[in-house]
Amino acid sequence: MAYETFEKVEGIIQGINRGDSCCSMTVSLISDSNIVNVIVTGETTIIDNVRLRPGMRIAAFYDTNLPTPAVYPPQYRAEIVTSLRRGQQVMLDYFDDSLTSADQSLKLNIGPMTDVVMLNGQQYVCSPENTELLVYYTATTFSIPAQTTPQKVVVLCQY
């Protein structure tokens, strides 16, 4: 799957309602003082298989190439959803051989405590360069690009 067209919406879950079918739900988020609805289906990847609940802070990634209804509040079909801890940030991007993101905004310094896993939660035993990564981090340097030692890296393997 090509992740370069994915965008992120982040917020606090306000409510969860049944979707158009029994296998989908609408998650209402408060994002930057606005309401955003995220559609979660049986095909949506939920990182670590956490159960979504009101009050939880999440980031949902959706494909900008898919059609989006022109409604208010905005409504997006989530491809990936992940929960976030207090102060934690997440970035989905391609990281090159120096572990610098494609947009040149973040450079990774993989440390001994960095958990590097595949999408299914299993340990990733190779080096994560030149792949799409979902990176969880808190602190960064003020350099350009900003540098961080991530807490967790999810490698989105191409099949």
C-alpha cells in the first residue's frame, strides 16, 4: 500500500456510534476545537488492537485519494488508527537510508529502548531504513531536521 497520500487527523474521542453497517462505526473527534468524524471499518488497522473509547486521544490516517463526502463535520474513512499517550506525537512517512523523513522534518536516532515492530506487532529484525514508518516520539531537538529517539517504530512492510 502506498502511504504517501495519507493524512493525519488527531484528537480526543467524543463519541462512538454505529456506522452504516454492523461492521463499521463513526468515531467523533474533537480536533483543534473542531469536530471531525472518522469512519472505522473491519478493514481499518488499529495499532496494538486497542479498544477505542470516549476520552481517548488518537491519530487516524486516511487516504486523500479516496472520495470524501462534502459534509459538515468533515468525515474521513480511516485506514490506520492509533492511540496516543500524553505528549506523544506520531508521524507516518518514508524514511531514507539516514532515517530522515521524506519531508526532511524529522531524523530518527534508533536507541536500545526503541521498540521496532511490524504492523502485526512482531519484532522487526532488520534495519528500518528506506521504508514507510509509523514513528512514536515525544521530545525533539530544535535542529533542522528535528532529531528524536523514538519510543516505538512500526515498519509498514511492502508486500
